[in-house]
Amino acid sequence: MLTRKVWPSVLVVVFVGSVAVVVQGKDAIPQTDSTGKKSETSEKPAQSDSRKTVKPKELSDGVKRGLAYLVGQQHENGGFGQGGGWRSQSEGSGNRVEGKDVKDPPDVGNTCMAALALIRAGNTPKEGTYSKQLIKAIDFVETYVESSDKDSLYVTPIRDTQLQSKIGRYVDTFLTALVLSELKGQMSDKKSEDRLFAALNKTIGKIESNQQVDGTFAGNAGWASVLSQGLCSKALSRASQKGIAVKSETIKRDLEQTVAQLDPSKAASPTAVAGSPGLSLVARSSGGAGGVGKSDAGVQLYSLSANGSRVQDTVNGNIIRKKNAEVVLNSPTADDKTKDVARSELKDVAAAEVANGEAGKQLAANLESPAFLRGFGNNGGEEFLSFMNISETLRAQGGDAWEKWDRQVCDSITRIQNEDGSWSGHHCITGRTFCTASALLTMMADRAPVPVAETKPQNK
């Protein structure tokens, strides 16, 4: 049985930068492991709440139009399709098939991306303009998770989607863990909350049991699989912040895999691409930045944005982990073995902070480069997802760099919005569902969850 570790907890306040994080103390409820069975401990792990300390900006007209476009594409069963073309071996060669009459069945990955955009806009199963659409989307995702087998990393039987072939075979699983983590504690009733918790716990269990020693996942091939690996890191962090006891070993392996990709020699000299200076998201036919590894398609934007986001998300999730370890070390009743585990936890937390500093330097060295920001050379879903990663990373760090980037990227994305409210991809991930959702998530990054001041206890 995969038993999730639960730290003893007390009420603690810690300042991270200028943010006070309150760790709520004991809450005697049974915990569950990845099999859904009750663990022996009765203490609930400390959690951080995901509310913002700064009021986010109002939704722009462009964001509202994008959201309206998305909900207009939802299928009756709650799912979302690719939105323009379909990749499937059933079509013959497996190449992309385009056309207005091409079948576009819903899939888990695109549904999760659309759901995340609805969540960022302030919708929950309890309230919001698109609350009903979100409920249907989550039901669609949970149904697939419930029908999936116990052992594999898949949460869906659908194969060869555009997302899977471009950013990794298990992208649906990682996105499922992310969206369910963000909704934990926000469902409309206990029955719905229990269902979501079971699906989330099952999905995290799949990730934990299938993670390899090096932090990767066998078979997660894709044109730029570093991006799906980044989504996995984000999901693990969000789950941890919401009180899911993700294994320390899982987080450590994930971090070590990220650190292995951080190469300072590649930070400051992206390959030049012809074009006007400044941030440019306008579609171009020219090639992209120089190669930095097999999993990023030779596009530095993908690797640096994904890895920067991975370590920042790990640091976000480590805030509560760090305080719990410190509580154990200061406890007069904790035995030596428990304290040794706590020391190991703190070493991992420190390693994440060092990696975050290195990733931040690399990202900062490239943000003013039009070659870097142009990615592959024109807009695909990979570019929009990379901008989302950068925005969420800088948003967590705050300051002038974040404010400047947010203004620039939002202005640029708004300029290339289609008349129907969507955004299109011009290479690889061309589907309008993913491109629109990731563009919206970039523009609403100021609403992304980060560990903040107050917390309120969550009772399952």
C-alpha cells in the first residue's frame, strides 16, 4: 500500500519575502493513500491556501471574448475537442488532418486546459458565469479517471491526440492532476468533493508509481515533452499546496530531473532570428532558437520556461513542507529517525531554492531577446504554454520584472486574437482549444494560485 506521509503540525507563521504564510495546526481526520484506503495516522498535514494577497486586474474584453469562444466549443458531454483538425492513427498515416468537417471528438487534455481557463476567470462549481460549464467539464474528466486502470499512467484510452504527440503521451494525466488539485475544496457539496478527491488521489498515485528513478516517465515521448514534464511538476506542487501528501521522493526526483537540465552555458546567447526587436508573437515562417536538448525540439523557450516554472512551483509547494520539517526538528518529543527525515526534507527544500535562483538567472538573461521569445519561429500551442509558464513564474516572484512582462505579453497576445475570440496555432499544436486556453491562462496569470498569507482549514 502506498501510504502518504503526514507531518505533525502546529500553528506557525512564516514570512517568505513579504508574504506571511500561516500553517494551520491539528485537524483530526483520517488521511488516505493513493489506493483510497485510510492510513493509520489521524493528523491532517499542514496546508497553504491559494488566495491572492493582491487583487487581480479586471478581466479584459479580450479575455471575456476568449472565454465565450471556449464555452461555445464545449460538447454536450462536457468535454472539449482539439478545435481544428485531428491527429489519429485511425485516419491512416497519423498526420494532421484539417478541415471544417473533420471529426473533433473531445479529449481529456483539451478539456482540462479549457477548465483551467474557466477557473482562472473566477468560476468554481459553486459560482461564476460559467459554473455550469465547469461542472460538466470536471464530470467529463473524472469519468475518464474513474474508468482508467489502477496501474498505468494513462487516465484515458484515447491515443495519438495532437497534445500527446507534441508534448508527451501522458499530458492528459498531468493536466488532470493539475486541474483537480486547483478545485480541491471548492466543490459544491460533500459528494462532489469526495468524488474529486478520489479521482485526484488516484491520479497522483499513478504519477508516483510510474515515476522513474531519474524523475521522468517511460514512454512520455513527444516533440517537446519538456512541456508536459513541466505540467507534471506544476500538478505535484498544486496538489501539495492543497494538502495532498505527495511523496517526498516524488518531489525530489522531479526536482533533480529539472536541475539536470539547467545548463548556465546556454542561458545568454539564443540563436538570432530576423525580425523587429521587442516581444513579438506575430506568426513568422523563420526558424526558432538554438537547440538545447532532445525533449524541447531545440527551442530554448520551451526548456527554460518549463524548467523555470518547475522549480518555482516546487519552491511554492515547499513552503509548508519546510515549516513542518522545522517543527519536527524543534520538537522535544520527535525521535532521531523522524528528525533525520526532517533534515532530509530541508536539504531538498534548500536544493529547490538554489535551482530556482539558477533558473531565474537563465530566464532573466533571455527575456529581452526577441529570438528567445519567438520560440520555434511562429505561434503554436507550445509558445502559448511557454508564455503561461513564464508569467506564472514571474507572478510568484513579483516586482518590476513581473509587471513589465505582464503588460508586454498581454498586449502582444491581445493583438493577435482572432475575430471570433480564439487564438490559433500555426505549427504543431494548432488546435484552437489549447491555444485559446493557454493564451487566456497567460493573460490571467495574476490570478494563478501561489502560497499566501492566511489559510483556512479544509475538512474533507
